[in-house]
Amino acid sequence: MISFPQLPEGTNVIGVGIDQIEVSRIRESIDRHGEAFLSKVFTPKEKTFCMDRKDPAPCLAARFAAKEAASKALGTGIGKKFGWLDLEVEKEENGQPYAVFSDQVKPFLRQKNAGSALLSLSHLDGIASAIVVLIKK
Ligand SMILES: CC(C)(COP(=O)(O)OP(=O)(O)OC[C@H]1O[C@@H](n2cnc3c(N)ncnc32)[C@H](O)[C@@H]1OP(=O)(O)O)[C@@H](O)C(=O)NCCC(=O)NCCS
């Protein structure tokens, strides 16, 4: 059997995560729990950005997926080590999203030797997706 190293030698990539979510799940959570759900999962900037859209749900769902994808890239899932508000999706002027980690999670990222994350988002009417690539410090 051929075995492969976990990471190619010399790479700066230290993790990858992907996630998809039904937009209807986010829509239902907003309808049922409103601000309590929004402020548990999304930063004020993320909320403002998405709530300004005609239909905020796909935008919020993509950000939800980004947080779960980052938690997979880190190998933690969403929990005590890495929470919903530990990754914020911000936007370049050209529309490209980028990831900003919270100050609280920085010690854990240092421990993981993670410096930054690349991310890409996609949303249809029904499904939102995100992929995150974790880069070495
Ligand atoms: C890890 C987590 C993000 C997985 O997401 P999910 O939506 O439950 O499931 P998905 O179908 O997207 O992903 C499942 C895959 O994630 C991967 N996965 C599971 N735990 C993982 C971990 N710790 N690190 C990396 N990848 C992991 C596995 O490959 C799994 O597929 P498999 O079991 O077939 O191998 C999820 O368990 C989690 O932490 N969710 C937070 C849930 C929560 O708090 N919800 C409340 C909403 S307010």
C-alpha cells in the first residue's frame, strides 16, 4: 500500500474545510429566534452587511458555512475552542470575501501554527457553501 504524507513538504497549507447548508435552515432560525440567533452566530459587521440585502438568508447561510468550514479546517468543529464569532467574513472592495479571526482565538491559532485563512463562498436559492484553506503562520 502506498501511504502519503499528511502534508506535502514545504507547503504553507495546514488545513482545509468545506461546508454546505440549506438556506431554509437559516431562514427558519431567523424567523424562530430572531436577534438571539443572529447575535449568537454572526458578528455585527456580518449582520449589517447581510441584513441590508433584499434577501439576507443566503448571505447569512454562506457565512454560517464559512464558520463551520473553518472549524473543520482547524479540526475542532464549532465548540469551546472555536466558536461562531471567532471567524468574521469581511469583504474586499471588489467583492472578494476574506476571513478575520477574533483576538480570543489567536492563542489557539498560534498553537496550531495557523496564521490566516483563505475562503470562498457560494450561494444558490436553496444551498450555501464555503471552503476554507488554513495557511501556516
Ligand atoms: C464539525 C461540524 C461543523 C460538522 O458540520 P455538519 O453540518 O454537522 O456536518 P457536514 O455534513 O457539513 O460535515 C460532516 C463531515 O465533517 C467532517 N468532520 C466532522 N468533525 C470534524 C472535525 N472535528 N474536523 C474536521 N472535519 C470534521 C467529517 O468528514 C464529516 O463527514 P463524515 O462523518 O462522513 O466523515 C459540526 O459538527 C459542528 O461543530 N457544528 C456546530 C453545530 C451547532 O452548534 N449548531 C447550532 C446552530 S446555532
